[in-house]
Amino acid sequence: MPIQNIQLNVADVARSVAFYRDFIGAVPVGEVSDDRAVLDVVTATIELVRPAEKVESTWTADDLQRGFRHVGFKVSGLDALAERLHASGVPFHLDPLEAEGDVRITFFFDPDGTLLEFVERDLKYNTVVDEDLVSAEYALGVPERPRFDHIAVTVEDFDATKERYRPFGFKHHGTILQPHDPRGFRIDYLKGGDTVLEVFTYQTAKQGRRPQLEAPGYVAARLQGSAVGDAVVGEAADGVVYADPDGFTYAVSE
């Protein structure tokens, strides 16, 4: 599973543990402290870290900002899960709706502003690039509890992204087109093990963002493989953090 762990900076570890336990079905692994907790989300872990400094994040929910976009989970009973979130006052980015690819989706924020997605049903790709990988994805079945599925990123050049993450075991398996989006939007999927990089590309102009390893929210994903020559931008709980040309940050576990 190339995406092994996702580190998130949080202001209050106990509050975030309760959120991910109660709404995402995450299970704490090992000791939970005031500074750190690790949560099992079936196909990976989420590491919650309280940073030493308080930094205002420059991340925005506009998908035209390159780099990290959201963390996605496969679920069953999406509407019931969304009702619980609404009833608890969790802020939403997008209420449940039917989306391209015959899936039902919703987007909401965790207590520190990280954007999360629930996805119900298997994607029906407009273009299947690798039938074996799509079959393996479908074979995962309906999750008993929310299952980590993907990290979404916006990039300038999909072909370059595909080649950059090939050494980590990611392969292109399908594409979803967004014909009604005037920005020229499409989504390509790179599968590695039971996890996915969901890659957004747009024909319209996009904005860059410098990595912020001390800001609240997404810090880095730990990928299984070898470093591919990207710039070192600092260190986090998973060790050295690299940033690709679009500003997506990751650590490496060989």
C-alpha cells in the first residue's frame, strides 16, 4: 500500500481523535498523548500531531490551488453519515449529491480545516486504462467502516505526475471527465496497492502554494518506495519531507 500514513497538524489532539473516531470510524493505535496520536483507517493510518508553532494556513478550498486538495474515504450509508455530521455542527463544503462516475459524494471539514470527502459506490470510469487495477479496486467491496481511499491533488501536468509517482508503485487505472465544468476539469486516478492518488487537472490557470509544515491541516503522506529527487522542504513526524513541482508534500518509507 504505497500511501501508508497521512500526517495532519491539529490544535487539540484529543478533540481530533474524538472527531475521527466518532465520524470516520478511526481506531486509535497505541498511546494517545497531548502531542500525537495514530489512527487506523483500514488501508492506512492518520497521524495527528500538535505542532510547536502556530502558523496561519495559506491552503484554500479552491481546487485551482495546486498541491494537496482533500482526503477521501469510501463509505456505505453516506446520507446517514452526513446527517450525523450536520447534526453535530460540522461545517460542509458540499452537501451530498450524485456525481460523475455514478458515485454519491459529500465534502466537509475536520476541526482544523482539513477537507475530507465521503464517497459511496464504486466509480464507473469514462475511460478504463487498466482493467486489472479497476477489478482490484472493485474487489475491496463495501466498507464496514469508512476506509481511507485517496488523496486528491491538483497538478499542472498529469503525464509528468504519472511518471513521477510510478517509482512508488502508482499506475494509471482510470479517468473521469467533467464535461459540464467550464474550467476544463478532468480527474485521473493512480492506484498503488489499496490506495489512490486522485489527480485533478484544469485547462484554466492555477495558483501555486509554498509548503507549510507547521500550519494546521495536511502536512505529508508517507509513501512506500524511494525518493525521486524532489526538493527537501523540512522534517515532520515521518522524517524528511519532500515537495513535488506542484507543492504536494510527502515522506518516504523504503
